[in-house]
Amino acid sequence: MNTNTISANCYRSGEIIFLSEGEDVPDGVALIASGPADEVRAAVEVMARHSRYDETLLVPGLPEAEDNEQALTALRLFIGEVEKRLELQL
């Protein structure tokens, strides 16, 4: 079990990135979740959309959002689903 702490973050494009504790957070990213690496990564990977072209993970609905309001709604829904999965892992 990996006990390192990570955060899952995303860009407005929907692309999800994982950052180790203490790693610089790029400008323009939103926090999805943070906590034990194995738990956060598992919760996010299950709920995320997987790119057809590579190993990129995406927040469902975020790339297609026509405006920032739709994008925020998609992000909030995704964060809620990830939080539920993390609660189930406790």
C-alpha cells in the first residue's frame, strides 16, 4: 500500500493530473481530491473518462462544456462522485 499523499487536479480542458505532496501546483488547475495516493488514484481512475488515444484521464463533461457554468457543474458532479468513492474506501 502506497501511503504517500497526492492530489488529483484538473485543467479547464478536463485533463486530470496527479501531484505528489509538496509538488508545485500549475496555474489554472482545480483540486478534485487529496489524500492517500492509492485511494485517491483508485477513486479518480474509476470515475474518470479514459482517453481513446493515450492514458489521459478526463473529467466527464468538462471538455464538452460550452461555457464556464457548464464546466463548473460537470466538475462539481465529478468531485461529488469521487468523494463518495473515497468515503466507501474508509
